[in-house]
Amino acid sequence: MKTPLVFLISVCLFSCSSEQTKPKTSNSEPINRLEIQYAKGFAVNYFEDCKELLVFSADGKDTLHTYYLANEHRKGYLKTPVTKLASLSSVYAAYIDVLDLAGVLVAVDEKDYINAASINAEFNSREIAEVGSLDKLNFENLLMAEPELLYTFGWQGESSVFESKLPNTSFAYSYEYLEEHPLGRAEWLKFFACFFDKESQADSIFNQIKYAYEDLERKTLQGQSRPKVLINMPFNEQWHLPGGLSFSAQLIRDAGAFYPWESNQSKESTPLDFEVVFKQAFDCDFWINAGVFSSYDQVLVTLPDMGLFNAFKNKQVFNNNARTNLNGGNDYWESGSLHVDEVLADLISIFHPDLLPNHTLKYYKPLVNE
């Protein structure tokens, strides 16, 4: 799969600008609010005859987007449930799949990178347009597909240029990638579900994931040690390592392991030189997310210095590419973004095999000797 680009957006869909008028609701105060347990980036308010979705900036200080949804055609509102959807990332295929929405999909960015069986079945039975990513949209194909809703990552800069070319399509921008906790990312399923009136189903699915994740996290308290874990591979002589507040660092902590940069108070990745990384992690016990590599020999041919790390010497390197289709679509970035409990189970099984002795790895596999 093509790793999604991380973008930020400053323009909202319906009424983020102070110059726009908020659609009137029948009650000045919401009568109900969907419980959001881990996600920090959105909230949902319910009124007597509509609902309001709020999307917040990364620091929580600003409202980037406000969406108004109703079950009837009303000015300033999007009618739900949406019946024609365009999805511009395979990440959202997991949402579509678990909410049984493959039948409403009319356009995707690229078919080849999607793993979800229900969506691939739709590809085989009817025409679904391929329209590319938001920075290189095929507007002709998208106009012919006539989606009511286009769901994509937050966009950097002025988005009105895209919206003006598709006046009958509402743009929903998702920021789940900014969440610090893996369960926060997974909980954006509820935000997506609001456009289809499937919040109850989404809430039930999320709770199953949450309970399984929290139960697994408790198991790691039984671990006798916290093994040291290195992550990622260097690229162009720079090693991009996630900050201590990132979801990757949180996963490692929750799996009962120690991440050398966990005290770094950032959720962004920091480019570091090899010497810096080696000094802090040469004695790592495990190494995960090994880039494009599947074998130790492949690594040594391209990056011979990697053989200096203990985890490499001891053959304890694991990559998150166990579920990759023939076109390179990696399900770790698709269903793994939602089913974070199963990702956590893999990591616990790797770091503490005695805690999950019967577990079979799903998203991870060890590098092999050729």
C-alpha cells in the first residue's frame, strides 16, 4: 500500500468560517452526545432533528470543521444516511467493511491496494471508479460517479478549489492519524459512522476492540521485564523515529516493552543520524517495522551497518507486512488501523511469547534467512 501522506487543513466544509451562518437547530443545547472515550479529535452532538460533528485541531484549541447532518434535505445539512460514497484511502476500507457499507461505495483512490474482501467483491460485480488521491484527482471520473460524500485525509491549504469543482459532493476530512493512542485512531470509526446513521453499530464494534485491547494491556503487567525495542529503518541516511507521544510509542509501551525515545514529548517523527540511533539502541532486544525488507540478507545488501544491532545479530527483527496483497497493499495500514487490539496481540506475542503462547501472528512476521 502507498503510505498515506499526512496533511493538515485550515478550511472546513460547512461552517468553520466565522462568516458563515450556523444552520438552526431545534434546541440550543444538544440532547445527547455520543460518548468518545479515547479519540481527542472529534465530538458528536445530537439535537432533536439533527446531529452536529465537530473536528478539532491537534492541540484541541480550535474547531477545524463543523458538519450538520439530518435525515431530510435541508439547506446547510448533509442528508443521511449517505448512499453514494467516495473513499480516497485504503485506510477507510476497514470502516466500510465492518459497517457493511461496501454497497454504497462508488469511487476509490486505487483499487489495487485494498484488501477488504467485501469491497473486492464489489469491484468484481459492478463498476467502481478509480479517481486517484486528493492532490491528483481525476475529476471526470469522480463527477461521473456522483458521490454524495467524499471521505479523505485532512488537506493542506485551500480546499475550496476541489469543493467548487464538485458542488454536489460533501467533503469529509478525517484526522485519525493525529491521535496519540491506538484506540483513539480506532475510535474514528464512530465519526465515519455518523454519515450513515450507524453509530450504534460502530460503538459496539469499537467497544469490542477496546475491551480486547485493554485486556491484553493488563496481561503485560505479568511480564518479568521490559525488552528494548527499535522501530523503522533509515531512509536516505536519516532514521525517522516516532516521538514518545506517538501511537507507535504507545503500542510498544502497551505491549510491555521499552522504547528508547519514549521520553520524547512529541507525537511527530524526528529524523536522526545513524550514529545517534546506534548509541541509544545498539543493544535493543527486538526490532519492528523493518521497511521494505523481508530477509536479513536484503537488509545487509542495502544497509550493511544494520548488522551491528543486537536484535539483528540475534534474529529478532519483525516486519509489519505479513498481510500484503499482490499489488503491495499492506493490510496493516488498512484493517490494522482499526483492529489495534490484534496489532497489540502480535507485539505482545513477539516481546513476551510466554504471555500469549497460542497466538499466531497476523500482521507481523519475522525476517527470514535466505
